[in-house]
Amino acid sequence: MTSTFPNISISTERLVLRPFDEDDAPALAEMMNDEQVVAWTSVPHPCTEAHAHEWITRSAPGERTRGRGIVLAVTEFLTQRLVGIVHLKNTDRRIRSSEIAYVIAPWARGEGYASEATLAIAEWLFHDQKFERLELRTAAGNTASQQVAQKIGCISEGVLRNAWIARARTGNGSWTEVRTDVIVWSLLPEDLAGVGEQQADPDGFTSYPDWN
Ligand SMILES: CC(C)(COP(=O)(O)OP(=O)(O)OC[C@H]1O[C@@H](n2cnc3c(N)ncnc32)[C@H](O)[C@@H]1OP(=O)(O)O)[C@@H](O)C(=O)NCCC(=O)NCCS
């Protein structure tokens, strides 16, 4: 088995998941400065365009080339707008397990995009890459992310106590760090039976080995 994921693009009914491009930096920075993203992720705050550029040109490609996972921009097929990010990380190729993290931009929430993107990458991971486990970790108070996990058929496995530091607004409007529990979820290939067919198009997977 090779030690890195291929450089891919995945098409769904409404989305294209593709490698980031330098032109995505302004929209990525805007998306990462959203309140919910600051609260529930470890993105630097404020996230400058320089941070976004560094992520696009170094950190994101490095995840793939170092064998840790893959980072894909989530874009709308019709408008080509950047609407999110999906990140496979902490990949263990021997166990054939990986962990997913996602963000959907505030201008594209409530459309089912997190579910559609996550299901598409899970289908690809299980069917194309023959993985056996996809893990998701949500901070205990992150209701939106837990709804996504439940909607796509993830099973909640338990609680990691004190395992994350979230951020919350203080009375004077600044951010403060808050230690929180984490819920661990997983999706296995058999959990996708029935769900995947409704949401993702397995024929839509497209490989662009010479993308860069
Ligand atoms: C979590 C997040 C990715 C959800 O994105 P989204 O595209 O709006 O989610 P979806 O539209 O796919 O929603 C899936 C389900 O969750 C529910 N949901 C979404 N946001 C919700 C919210 N704020 N509160 C309650 N339920 C919510 C939806 O109603 C939907 O269920 P339904 O189809 O039965 O109505 C988005 O809110 C986000 O980027 N948050 C900040 C970053 C973050 O927390 N990332 C996850 C870290 S683990």
C-alpha cells in the first residue's frame, strides 16, 4: 500500500472537493474568522490572509505528502464559490483509519453541505482507498457538528474528558479558552449502507494525478 493519499478531486451532486488554490486565500481567511470556527477549532485568531496563504501553500499540501491525510477545499459546483474545508488527518494506514475535521463557511450553512462533503469523502475512503474506519471528534458543546455526525450515520463511542480547549466570548467581547470534553464518533463502511447512495455519487469520483 502506498503511504500517501492520491491528489484527488471528488464531485458530488452539488459540490466539488478539490485541492486548495492560492486564489482561495481571501475566502479561506474570511471563513476561518467566523465565530463558530474560532469557538470550535484551533485556527489562529485572527486568521490573516497570510495565515490562509501559508495553510494553502505549505500546511495543507504537507498533510498529504507527509502521509498524514489530505485537505480539500469544498466548492459549489454551480458557482465555484469556496464553501468549506474537509481535512482527513491522523491517518493510520496500517489500521486503515483516519479522522475527519470539517468547516462550512457561514455563507453556506444549513444547506446540508457538511453532510454531503463528509459522506463523499467517506465513500471514497472506504471504497477507493479500502479504509475501515473514519473517526470524528466533536467538542461536547458543538451541537451543529454533532447533528452532522448523527445525520450521516456516525456512532457515538464515548467521551474523552477534558480533551479539548474551545474558545468562548467573555463579557467584554474578547475570547477566552475553555477546557471541554470531546465526543468520539466513528463511521465504518457498513454504516454507510443506504445513506451513501442518497447523498454521494460514487461515479462522481475523479482523479487528477497531475493536479499541481
Ligand atoms: C458544523 C458545521 C460544519 C455544519 O455545517 P452545515 O453545512 O451547516 O451542516 P449541514 O447543513 O450538513 O447540517 C447537518 C444537520 O445538522 C443540523 N445543524 C446544522 N447546524 C446546526 C446548528 N447550528 N444547530 C443545530 N443543528 C444544526 C442541520 O439541521 C442538519 O440536520 P437536518 O438535515 O436534519 O436538518 C458548521 O456549522 C461549521 O462549520 N461550524 C464551525 C466549525 C466546526 O464546528 N467544525 C466541526 C468541528 S468537529
